[in-house]
Amino acid sequence: MKKIAVYTNVRKDKDLSVTERVTSYLEKRCGVVTFTDLESFEEMCTDADALIVLGGDGTLLRAARKTCSKKLPVLGINLGKVGYLAEVDVDGIEESLDKLLHGNFAVEERFMIKAQVVREGVTVSEHIALNDLVISSGSFKKLVSTKLYVNGDFVGAYDADGVVIATPTGSTAYSLSAGGPITDSAMELMIVTPICPHALSTRPLVVPADKQITAVVGENRERTSILIADGQTGEKLGVGDKVIIEACDCKTRLIRLNGMSFYETLRKKISN
């Protein structure tokens, strides 16, 4: 590795002590640049061989959406709670950086999804997600009605608090809490999980990655809903809006150092 970029969530590393620990170790061994604003990504990551992300899973999700089109491998250092996506804990920083610098790692590609919001035949916004896309009423006491189609075939109408469309990576996040299945992170598919549906027959649905999901927003009391990508960015939706969801052209590339399998990670970080 000749150059490594380091992105820090300053809310997780307020005094930048962990950032300083990482950069001081790297500066003796390779070129390093640091930044705390993802808007600086293009400038700071030019010619970088890897990006180190300091923060929690939310920080890594934000970075993933920025880096995927550049095919830049990402290493997460966990400064949050669970740190399901992050590979490194604070206690093992130096050992992990040494492995990275000497090429003792694997790169794991993660499937992503993208969405277009179409209003009266015009695309008004586009979004990508590593974990999930959620259509929600935006209110804890309002249902949202959604008609779901797969490749143009009508699947059904959901009256629920919302609908989660998750990737295999996101199958252990919001979708899991809503009753969706866990799928191996190496797979390429989409999981449709209704949130608290008002029908006994409404169940999660697994859709192949080569198919297109269309969700048509129906009436609710507020007459507005919201699309949220990875719990972070969103778009307000109106009655009749279409959300077209399909496989993203790019993938997140996660650096793996410890050789831990998906199932071992699942057991250690979720099951307990």
C-alpha cells in the first residue's frame, strides 16, 4: 500500500485520539491523508489504495455509498456499539494495520441496490443503498399502503407501517427486526419485508437480483410517505409515486483481515 485515506466520524472520535493513533502508525510506513467531511472524498481519495473508516456501522454505510463507484476497498474500525460491518476493534488497530500494509487481507464484494423515484413519469431522485431502502409513512401512528410489482407482475398490496427492501448485507439489520430472513452476505438478492403488516397473510418475499421491484405508493392519512436509504438519506413520496428498485451497478468492497466467516460473525455479533 502506497497511500491510505482515513475518514473519521468526529462524533465517534471527538478528541481524534484514535485517528491520531492510526495516522501516526501509517505515516511511518506509507502516504496517508485524513478527512472528516465526506464531501471531500473525491479530492482526498485520489490515488488512494484503500480507505479506512473510523466510526460505527452508520459511518461505514455513508462511506460505502461514496466509494462503491470508485471500487475503493474499505476497512472499518469500530467506534460504535455492535460494529457488525466494521472489521477492526480499537484494541487491535496496530496489528490490523500491519496486515493491511503487507497485503494480508481479502476483499469481499457486497451487493448493493438502487432506487428511482418516479413522479408523473419523471425521475425526481435516485438513491443507492448497501443495507436497505425503506418506504415508510414517516409517522409511528400511520399506515402506508403500497402496491408491489416484480418485473411488472402484481405481487400484492401491503397495508403496513412500511416496507423494507434489503440486501443480504442488510438482512441482519432493520429487515431482521421486522421479521425478515437472514441471508448469506455473499448472495445477490433482494428481500421485501413488510413492517408490522395489517394482515396475517402478508409475509417477507425474496426476489432474485436480476429482477426489478416496483412499489407504488397509495393513500395514507398524511397523504405523504418517505423513502429512506440506509436509514440516512431520503425523499418524500406522494400518492401515485413509483419507487423502482433493482441491483446497483457497483458494489461495496470491504477489506477482511481476520478470516471470520459470515456465520461466525453472525454468531458473535448478533446471536449473543
